[in-house]
Amino acid sequence: MRVRPSDQYYMSTVKIGPKGQIVIPKEVRDMFSLEPGDALVLMADKKRGIALQSGGALQGMVKQIFDGESRKINPDETEENMKTFAGEVEKFIKEEP
């Protein structure tokens, strides 16, 4: 199933392959200028689901966490866990070309 009401939104189903891989549809790769070899941050939460995001897009969230505002992002998580997460994302962002 694919739904593309505008250039801003896209929805599609994907299947998980035998090695646990998924294919990001071409329309989405084009929408976000994703190229082979680009790295994405995968975030998973049993209550909220799975999300993929570029590291650069997470910079604002990392700043918010380090500024002590992690409750605005995820009120159910401890400050310590949020800072650990933000630290890992920050390392990832610095490694990106």
C-alpha cells in the first residue's frame, strides 16, 4: 500500500527480508535526499513504535535533553536514560560526514 497525498507526506508498507532488512522506498529516499551509505538513527520504543531519523535532524532534541527538558520529549523516561540516549546521538552526529 502506498499513499502520497503531497510532497510533504508519504506512507507505504515495507516487508522485512530474511536478514531483517527493509527497503526504504525510492520516493522517500528522494524526499530526504538519502544516498547509499548514509546513516540513520533507529529509535524504538515498545509503546511508541519504531522511527528512523537522520542524525542532523535530532540536534534540536539532543540540545533540549542536555538543557534539562527531557520531560517534554518523553515524560515516561528517566533523565539519566534520556541523557545517555542524547550522548549516543551526539556521538553519531559528530561521526556523520
